[in-house]
Amino acid sequence: MKKLLLVAASFAALAAPTFAQVDPDLASASGCFACHRQDSKLIGPSYDEVYEKYKDDADAETYLVEKVKNGGAGVWGPIPMAPNLHIPADTITLLVEQILHKK
């Protein structure tokens, strides 16, 4: 019985959703996947890492929308994030909301 429960728990862990539920088509069309991935660091942090860092921060949405729009450096390491002025503001807001589980 213990083995069966262990196997069931292992499958449940594998099927568990990732933290941030970003629309991959929207992120791809916006160019986000050039630097970010869902659950592993690429050039920038993964969406899951961003969620974990900011999930309890009441001001996170406003901060992250501005960070994505204007770029910045120093939070996740020495490589700067380029400004993303080519992405419409409502798209940036939606992506940030998806990262933070608000949409």
C-alpha cells in the first residue's frame, strides 16, 4: 500500500502545474521567450522564479509592468533587461498578471 501511495504522489508531482501560467503564444509573439522560460532560467529569470519572488508583494504588478516596459538591471544579476517599448501596455499588463496568477 505504501508503494502505491508513493507512486501516486510521484505522478501527482509530475502533473502539478507550474506556478506562473503565461500564455505561450502571447509570450512568444512578444519576444519574451528570447530571454525567459516557464520554469528554468535562460538569460533572465524563469516566470516561476518571478512568481515566487513577487507573489506576496502588493505592489508587484505595477513594479513589474514598469520593469518589463522600461527594462532595468541588478535584480536578477548583472545582465540588464532591455526595454520592451514595442509591446503594447495592455499586453505587458496581461503577461504580468498571468505571471502573478491574477488572470
